[in-house]
Amino acid sequence: MMELRLEGVRRPELGAELKRIFRVALEENIRFHLDAGLPGDRVDVILLYLAVHGMIVDDLTVPDVLAGSAGELIDELRRRLLPRDAAGDA
């Protein structure tokens, strides 16, 4: 996916299509999250999206940076970003 994104920068027609596809997917994720009554708002969903995708890129391209702790970091990000009572934490 990283190579495809980079190719989209070099080829504007591909970049426009990727932008459309990713935007639709993100909006669908936000809508699902809000419609399901999950904790957090639109900005929280976008922040989670950005953080998790950044972690995935690092984990795939330079895995030793996170040294296998991506799952723990995602859990901690969720705890810090979403209210404790809304996220179901004790």
C-alpha cells in the first residue's frame, strides 16, 4: 500500500482515485462508529485512524522500531483517547 500511495503522488490520476477510495472508507468507518454508539466522536475516530495506520506503516517497514509492542500501544492509545467510562474500563 505504501508503494501504491507513493505512485499516486507521481501519477495525479491514480492519486485522485486513491483519495476517493480512502476518503469513502474513512467516512464509512466514522459513520459506523457513530451509528453504533461507540465512545468518541468524529475527531476521535480520525485520530485513531491516523495513529493506527502510522503504527502499521512502521511495523511493516521498520518492525524493530516498535519491537512487537504495537498491540499494547494501540490499547493504550484507546485508553487515553476515549473516556474511561465510555470505553468500558474499570
